[in-house]
Amino acid sequence: MTDPLNRSRMKIYKYFLIAIVVIVIDQTSKLLIHFNMNLHDEITVLGNDQYGFKLHYLLNPGMAFGIRWKSEFGKLALTIFRIAAMFGIGYYLWRMGKRHAHPGFLLSMALILGGAVGNVIDSTFYGVFLNNHPPDSPTPWFHGQVIDMLYFPLFDFTIPHWVPFKGGEFFTFFSPVFNIADSSIFIGVVIILLFQKRFFKDHLEDEHTTTTADETATTAAPEEPLGNLSPTNTENPEA
């Protein structure tokens, strides 16, 4: 007969296995792009030359969806933050698994963890093994650039001139180029936002039950007697 503790651990391990699958898919896609395309090459998968789904090889020294850091310190800080976040998310996933959190929430956290680790691998090691760090980097370690390739330009238009700051500019939706790791993190976060009431239903019910019980106890508690409040005669009785 299987030990209940081992069964609980196996349930937790399957979510870490999901994270590993995300990492493998993410890294495989990035390496295929790196070794089979030149930087800024573009391949149309669906649609035409202007719109649709395309593979566009970009190197991103910054954050997800093409957001970039301008300073050298920012890049190093981002890599350190990613590493810290990776361990924090992994620990949180393990802890919530032991507390028997909702499977949907654990799945979302596994997707976020897999995406976080995928981009950490790029930032930490690609500068060394793929030699894709910026030329002015003090060291290739922790300065690798993330490989992005998923590009979905669906339509474009000129922003009306009356729009503050951006009026008259040409805008393409959806213009950011991203990768599997970014997608996994985004999907995990969106699932949590959409189903948070279901995921944390038991927690909310426990809080409501505790609050109701406290209010009931307070209401039902008998008032403490005030005792004998008869005034004390301070005058001399023999007077």
C-alpha cells in the first residue's frame, strides 16, 4: 500500500514535471531558431508577408515581450532578479502543493516556474555557450540575451493625431516578439487572475467562517455584571 506522504509528494512532483516540459520545449525552440536562422530572419508560418504568424529571430537583452533595459546595471540586476524569482516560485509551488492547493492554481504556478527558468537559462548561460552577449558586456556570464521568435502582426493603423503623445504614429498590433517562456508565464498569470475566486474558494470560506464565528461569539457573550454600585456614605454616621 502506498504511503500517503509519498502519494502527496508524487502529486507535487507532477507539477514540477510540467515545468520541466515547458523548459524543454522553450529551450528546444530557441536552439532550433539559433542554429537554423540568422539574426532578424523571418519565416511566415500562417498568413501573408504582412500579417499572420511569423518566426522572427531577435535577441532581447531585457525583459519579456521585447522590453529592454538601457543600462548595464539593469541587465545584471534583471538576471539576479530572475534567479531569485525562480527559486522563490519553486519554493512557493512546493509549499502550496503540500497545502493541497487547487490543481488549477498549481498548474498555473508550474507554467510560471517553467517560463521563469527558461529565460534564466538564456540570461545566465547563452552569453557563454552561444556567444550572444552584448559586445560591451564586462563578462559573458549573466549577460546572455534572450532568444525571441514568436511574432503575430495582425493589423496596423495610424493613431489619430488628437491622441496625446502618440498621435500620428504608425501602430502595429501585435508588435512585440516573444518566446515560449514568455507565453508560459503570461498564460499562468492570466489563469490565476481569471479563476482566483475558484482557486482560493476554500481560503475565503475559512476566513468567512472564522469571521462569522467571532461575531457570533461576541454577540452571544453575556454582559459582565457591574456588581453592587451602591454609594458609599462618606459622612461620619455619628455626626
